[in-house]
Amino acid sequence: WDGTRRRSRLRGGGGVLCERGGLRGGRMARYADASYWSERYTYDPEPFDWFQRFGTCGAFRHAIREAVPKPDQVLVVGAGTSRLAEEMFAAGYSNIFNLDISPVACKLLDERYERMGGLPIDNRIGDVQALSFNDASFDTIIDKGTLDALLCAESAVGLAMLSEISRVLRSSGGIFVHVTDCPPDKRLPLLQNARFRWKLARHYTLPRSQQTHPQPTAKPLDSSSRVGLGLVSGTEPDQEDHHMFVFIRQ
């Protein structure tokens, strides 16, 4: 897993999620704070990817390619200093926006993309709880770790984030991709709230190890949808796996 050591250092040793271990307060209570993330990225400006990295984690890369059409207008929320957008761009996704609450993170991305020849990826400063975009602005929205962080601060913050994602997602057929290390029985009750007006299309389990990456399999139940309905996984679910949930806006 890309970033095991740094996650352990910055999230408190074991790295368990709030839903599993009930960890709130202290530094985790600041995870909804722009100042916390700006301090963190000032101290540690190197590229960092939570959970899975598109460029090196084969199962994750395959799952994204399977779930997200390349022509889509894609928003990556809580981008931080992740390489996700630039590596998706290299794979043929040409219409990508990054959003992060930290001006420091966005500046680091701007500088990095400039050094890479001026990548045409728009980096926006913004709060995922109050997005500045119009309704139905994006075909696909990807969250990799942001909801997990916000839920460590306060559950209401996570609900506000999901409501805003639902609002700016294309109203019919829009795709929401959520990557987490929280197991389905803990995370799905929150994600499947009827107010968000989306339906679970796929569930991938993704191995943490970067040594072997079996491709997740798909079992579509509805050939008319952009992503087939049904629970699927590449390995047997395990609390040590990461999980990728794909929802389709109704």
C-alpha cells in the first residue's frame, strides 16, 4: 500500500477508521480544518496517495478504468498532493478537476503540473461541504480518503459532504466513486441514505499489498446502465482490504 508508514505516523499508529475504533478528538478533530491540512502540506509537501495509488496499484487502476468512462468530466475531491489526477490524465482521462480545502496543497499541485510541462488539470481551492459548482456539473466524482478524514472530525460534516457531492453530480447516470478502508457493514448505511439519490452499482475489494494485484471481476445485472448493478469483488472481503464503492445517480 502506497503510504503505509506515513499513514501510521499521521493517523495515530494503527490507522483504524473512526467507525471501527471510535477514534475522535485531538488531532483527528481538526481533519475538517483547512489550517490543519495547510500546516501538514507545508511540513510534508511530497506527493502522497491515501489507500491506493492509480499508477502502482493494478487492481485499483483496473477498477477505475472499468467504472469511469474516459470522456467524463471528473472531479477529485480532497485531492491533497495525490498523483491520482495526473496519472489518470496519462491514462487518457483529459477532463479532470482537483478540489482541496488547502491553498498550500493546490499551490503544490499547480507547481508540480507546471514542472510536468503544464498539465491541463484545474486545481480549485474549495470546501467539499459547500461546493461552488453548479448543480449537475460533473459526470464522475472520486473521493479517496476525504470522507474518512471528515468522519473522524464529526459525522455531520460527512453528511454535508455527501449531500454536496450528490448535488453537483450529473442527475441521471452520474458516478460517485468512494475509496475507503472502512468495511461495507460500517460504511454502506451512511452512503445508502435515500437523500443522496444514488444506487450502489459495484463494490470492489482491493488488496493493500502492491506485490500482486488481481483484477477485480464485474458481474453486471443491468446492461442499460453505464456501470452494471451488483456487488462484485476481486478477492474475498477482509478487514485488511481497501474498498471501492461505485454509486450511480438516479
